[in-house]
Amino acid sequence: MKTRHVKTARSGWKTALGVVLAGVMLFPVYWMVNVSLTKTRDLRADPPHWFPWNPTFEGYADALGQQLPALATSLFIGLGTVVVTLVVSLPAGFALARLRPRGTRLLDFLLLAAQMIPAVVMAMGFYAVYLRLGLLNTVWGLIVADSTLAVPFGVLLFRAFMAGIPAEVLAAAQIDGASTWRAFRSIVLPLSRNSVITVSLFAFLWAWSDFIFASTLNRSSDVIPITLGIFRYIGNNTTQWNSIMATAVIASLPAAVLLVLAQRYIAAGVTAGAVKD
Amino acid sequence: MISQSHTRTGAVRGAAHAASRGRRTGRWTAAAFLAPLIVYLLVFYAYPLYRNIDLSLHDYTPRAFIQGDAEFTGLDNYRAILSDDTFLRALRNTAVFTLASIAAQYAIGLALAVFFHRNFRLSGVLRALFLVPWLLPLIVSASTWSWLLNSDNGIVNAALQAFGIGQINWLTSPGTSLLAVTIANIWLGVPFNLVILYAGLQNIPSDLYEAAGLDGAGPWQRFTRITFPLLRPVSLITLLLGLIYTLKVVDIIWIMTRGGPADASTTLAIWSYREAFGTGQPDFSPAAAVGNLLILIAFVAGLAHVRLQREETA
């Protein structure tokens, strides 16, 4: 009885410390929301207002008025990137996990090496190629470039997942005379639902957050994603930080939604490949 | 795995014609499933990389870039960047930024992972909240940090003032800009370290701790004798991924300081980005040379990791 009491007391202490630590970690996020609700004339108050006692939505009105097209562009680019990533990495993951192709080791190495290439280098290569193909400043060019952030991850994750599908399940399909394609489509794909969700979430989030490709391949375009929208906003009016922070809050919404709705997929994605059992 | 494929080849070799035909179609099927990836890697990785090497070996002026008649200059671009004043500065900044970032991220991530290791009330929710910095778009984090560290109106300076510390120009003075972007980058990287190290901790058998507890080992001893040694492989991969990721960071520095003032926060990646895209006058050839240098550094780090892992298993 006494030990149990001590235990809850100790874990209560841990919860309290955990709340404080999370508060410190998330302070910048709180501050972003706080500033986004501050009146323009209060931005220069000294000391700064710790809490938006009389909040204003001027910032949000500004943000939506100016950045709505950019948000739509980012949404489209994110979805396009998900499609490209899945189309390339799903069959490849299946082949590597199940069909024992030649050159598996070489591909493994290439996929790891691909992730070491700095985005600046990729951006210069893409710039040179797109200049010739007329793909600079297009949404399509950006979708393809953004997909390079997610394809190696997608292949490695699908491969790891599909290698875990019991052999009997696939063998049963072979006896039924299903072609490999049919087995892939009607057995492997439905079973891989969770890993498809994980890869799609990350592909979307990375494309939505991309700044380097947007600022290099799309820099003189009228159709820009939200990241570039915020960057130009900062460059244009450094006094309207409430509007900038309001745009930042809106740009963070997909991340927030993902965190609430899909936390287990996120944790699965971060640890994939990094920790071996 | 290996023995399995051996018996497999043996069986196939012994089998009749039909079987070997089946195997051949099997190979074609595998190739068909892999084809999109292979085409993708060739067009969107290999070719841009080749173009990048090509850029670094020619003298591409913006005009030559469009017309495609740049002069071949061999290793001149590499010689030029190695003897540039910016090079040593950028190399030093890259080393400081990268090593300070991954060391602090790892230490904080590990401390938090150990803290969260045993479940307590709300631990799941709190752990999820720690993921937030990692999920936010970098432009959001970078602009938020810019405002936090703003000289006149930033909350950080306001808080320091309360302790009698005068105004610090975090982003605009050469003495602190590298420190400022490093702090922001550490904040960004903690969640990744926490998640991976936490998952690694879950794989350590709990009876080890129980046995150590029976032997009278305290928390610190349990950490140094069990947790830390058994976590070594996970720690190595975490540090390697952190290194590779931090070497290529552009966004956060570019958005906060643009590498300034006066190159004070210019890393190799920032230098490359600035030469190619940061000014009105794009200078792709030296930018590509710097970029290739970065790949080389990441590659060497990767090889060192493979070496360490081999020693571990040997």
C-alpha cells in the first residue's frame, strides 16, 4: 500500500516535469500563435505582450487575402507528389521484397546514396535540365523535384513492410493462378494500407514544406507554393509580423492535422530503417 | 538468406526446361516492377548529378548556360574555390554548425528518451507534442525563430533584459549569427533523435534492468552499464543520419541570416546555394564544385559508419 502511494507520487512528479519540458520545447510555437493574434501597434510593445488578451484577426484576414492561391498551389503540389511517389515506389518495394531481382544490393546502395545528395546539388541539376525542357516555373516540374525527397524513403519502407507479409498468403494466390500483377494488386496492396498511408503522409508533408526546390526552380513564377509566399512576405514587409505569423500558423495546419489524426503512422515512419529489430 | 538462395539455384539448375523458362519470366516480371524506379533514378538522380559534375568542370556563365557552349576548364573551379577566402570560413562554420547541432540534439534527445522510457501519466501525449518542431515547415520555424531573436522586439532579448543583460543582435552581429542558427537547428533536430532513441530503448530487454536492480545498481549505473552500451548501434545510425542531414541544411540558415553578416554563418551548403541562386548573377560552376565537395564529405562519413558497424559485428 505504501509503495503504491510512493509510485504514483513519483510518476506525478514525472508528469509535471514532462509538462514543463514540453512547454519549453513548444514555446516558439506558442509565440507564433501569440504574435499572429497581436494588433500591429502592439507588436513593438516593450516588454512584449505575453498573452493576446484582446486578440485581433487582422493578421489572418491579411494572410488569407494574399496567400490563398499559394495555399491551393501547395495542396496541389503535395497531392501530385504523393501520386508520383506511390507510382514509383510501390511496385519497386514489392519487387525488392518478393521477386528477388538481380542487383538488389546495388539498388540498396543507390537508394542510400541518393539520400546523401544535398538538395542544393539536386536543385542545380534540375535547374539545368528544366531550363532545356521548359519546366522551370511550372507546378509539374516542382512535383517531380519534390518527389525525389520521398521516393527513396518510400521504396525502403514498402520493401521492409512487404517482406513481412507471410509467404503462405502469396503462395495461395499463386496456386489460384493469379498473375504476379494480380497478386500485387489484389493481395499485397490492400495488406499494405498502413504503410501506404505512412509514405503518403510524409510525401505530402515534405512537398508542402519544401523551400529549396521552390526557391530555385520556381523563383520567377506567379504560381508559387506557400513556403515561397511566406519568404516573399518576409522580404516585402518586415513590419507586419502578425500577418507573417498568421500565414505561418495556416501553413502549419497540415502538420497539426497529421499529428492529431495519424500519430502512429508518423512514429512508424521516423523509425523505419533506422532501427533494426 | 544466402544458403536459401543457393539451394534455390541448385534446384533450378537440376530442373527441366519448363522451370528455367519460368525463372526467366520471373526475372522479367521483377524487372518490369522495378522499371519505374530505375527509369526514375536515372532521369531524376543520375542525370542531374551528371549535369552537376559537368557544370563544375566547365565555366558556365549565365549566357553559356542557355546556349550550352561553356568552355571546358578541368579542375579550375575546384582550385578556385579551395583558394577562395570564403572556403576556410565556410568549412569552419560547417564543422561548428554540424558538430554542435548533432552533439546537442543527441544529448537532449537521449535524455528525453530515457525520461520517457518508463510510461507515466500523459507520457504518450507529451511525447507526441515533442514531434511538433520536426513536422512544421522549415520556413515556419525559421521565421518564428527570426522574430523570437529579433534585436528590438524579440522575446529572447526582452527576457534577457529582465536579468540585466543588454540587447544582443542575434542575427545581425557576426559574433552571434552562427550561434543563433545553430540553436534553431538544435531545436529542429531534437524530435528526430528522441523518436529514434526511444524506439531503440524499447528494444533493450527489461529483464536486464531488473537483474541490475537486484544487484543493487543505481539509475546512473544502469544508464552507463546497460542503456548506453546496448544503444550503441542505434546511437551510431542516429548520429550518422544527423550528420548527413545537417551537412546539407540550407533553408533554416538562408531564411534567418542568408549566411551573413559578412559570411559569419555561411556554411558550404549556403555558399553553394548563394553562388547559384542567391544573387542576381547565378554562378553555377563554382556552386556545383562546392556541392560536389559536400557530397564527398557525406560519402566519407557514410563509409566511416559502415566501417564502425563492421567492427561492431566482427
